[in-house]
Amino acid sequence: MANDRRPENMERITTAALADRFIEEQIAALRQQIGDKKVLLALSGGVDSSVVAALLIKAVGKQLTCVHVNHGLLRKGEPEQVVSVFRDQMKANLVYVDATDRFLDKLAGVADPERKRKIIGAEFIEVFAEEARKLDGVSFLAQGTIWPDILESERGIKAHHNAGGLPEDLNFELVEPVKILFKDEVRMVGKQLGLPDGMVYRQPFPGPGLGVRCTGAITRDRLEAVRESDAVLREEFEKNGLAGKVWQYFTIVPDYKTTGVKDDKRTFEWPVVIRAVNTRDAMTATVENVPFELLQHITARITSEVKGVNRVLFDLTPKPSATIEWE
Ligand code: XMP
């Protein structure tokens, strides 16, 4: 069995050799814990669950089933990347569920941010539980819990977001192979497990995804504007060396329109807001000083490439007074 708590004297995993040693020890521990039984994992494509998946694939191969729920609020290219990395390259058992319509139908007309979060969280559990019930003889549920999650839930800062809320008939034993690691260590381990950099060095992405960046009641066309503008921003930040430097950057599309002009005609379309912030712990944040020429270039791209958008703004507000997300 793996350690339950991070040993006080544990050396920080900062080198490939230390990561390799951790991987070897975990594979042995996982094999001992799981034996010949089956394991289930909700694979979001985020760093933590991806590293857990890669570890389990190495340890128990096809005894693992990964379920990737696409709630329709993921960034452009994410579901495709999960399928290509885990099903095609790592040969994992991967169940891909496109639940976009279910989520967007439930969210239709719901403008309150906290209600939106609750609906997304509850629906996620519902979809995952349905998939779990379709599988026979699963004994274990793997989770990408990491050490800060445990510390934060102990201190009452954050409800333990992982296991939370699976129905009682799904009575799994937990497998949490990275729960004594800090985030930078999880990334190091992921790199050594051969995960692509785009997955290992991903910026943080909230569970409710683009849903809280399409403010107010979500509509499919405005959600598409969030997804497409986010893709342009990420592409430009990568091209211009900001991707590895800025902590979190994304776009928001508010639920109102402003007047513009295109091809000599009046338009009435949405603005896109760009947010780019740096922080250590997300409790406070400062705004990245993005070069003005780059902002102008991104503005030109977004207004010409993203449907329904005629205006681009840059959010200059640190946290506090603003939060990082817009809702
Ligand atoms: P705020 O907006 O509170 O965000 O300044 C701080 C960090 O938390 C992320 N965030 C979330 N992550 N579920 C998540 O998993 C959420 O509901 C959620 N809301 C905000 C946000 O992206 C930022 O990194």
C-alpha cells in the first residue's frame, strides 16, 4: 500500500531520476493493491488524472478503464487529445462519452454562476455513475488527488472535490497514487511517463470549464465564440513564448452585445475579454504585461476569425479586487 501521508522528510521530486524511482515504487504498490481486479478512472485530461492514468496503464494495463466525459465545456482540441494519447498511443481502455447535449440542455437559461457550477458538478457525477454501472466487476476507483488537495480539505479551504458524491451503490475502494505529491512533482512524473508537454505543462483549468467564461445563461453560439477565441489566444501565447511564462490566460465572452461596423455595415455582436494573470497560489493575482503589439495582433485575429465578435478588451484588474475567473 502506498503512503497515506507525505513523509516529513520526503525529498522533493525535482529530477528525472527521482521521478523514475517514484514511478517504479508506485507501480509495485499499485500492483499489490489492485491484484487482478478492475479499476475505474474519470479522466478529464488535466495533469493529475492524466498522470494517474499513465501510472495505472503501466501497472495494470487493461484492468484499468478510463471514462472521459466531454461536458461540452472543454477547450478546443481537448477531447481529441485525450482519445489520441490514451486510446491510440497508450492503448488504454477508454470510454469516451460525448454528453454535450445533456449538459447544455440542463444549463439552458441558467444564469446564476453557482447554480451553473452545481448543475455541471451533479450532471458529471450522474454521467460517470451511469458509465460505471455499465461495467462489471470494478472494485477500485482511481483519483488524481494531490497533496495540496488533502491539505486544503484538512484546513477546510476546499471541500475534497474528487470522490465527492458518487451514489452509494458504487462502493469502490480508492486508489490515489499521486496523493503525496505537489503539483510540480506530478508534472515531473508525467514527463517521465511520456505524456506530451501540452498535457504535462497545462495551465490550470476549472472543473466547470468554459461554462464560467460564457457568462450568464450559456448559449451554444456564444460558447463557440469562447472556445474559438481561447484557441486563438493559446496559439498566439505559445508562438510568442508566453505559454510557459504566464500562469493562466483565457478569454471570456459576456452575455451582451455592442455595436460595431464590418464591410460598411452596422453589426451588433459580442465583445471578447482577454485575461492573463500570474499568481503563486491563486489567492491573489497580478496581470501579465502582454506586449501591446501582440494584443493588437490577437485582437485582429479574433475579430476576423471568431464568429459573432466585433470587439476585444484586455482585463487590467488584479485579484483583488477581481477574481481570476469572471464568475
Ligand atoms: P478565482 O476566479 O476564484 O479562481 O480567482 C482561482 C483559481 O481557481 C480556478 N477556479 C475553479 N477551479 N472549479 C475549479 O476546479 C471551479 O469552480 C473554479 N472556479 C475557479 C480558477 O480557474 C483559478 O485558477
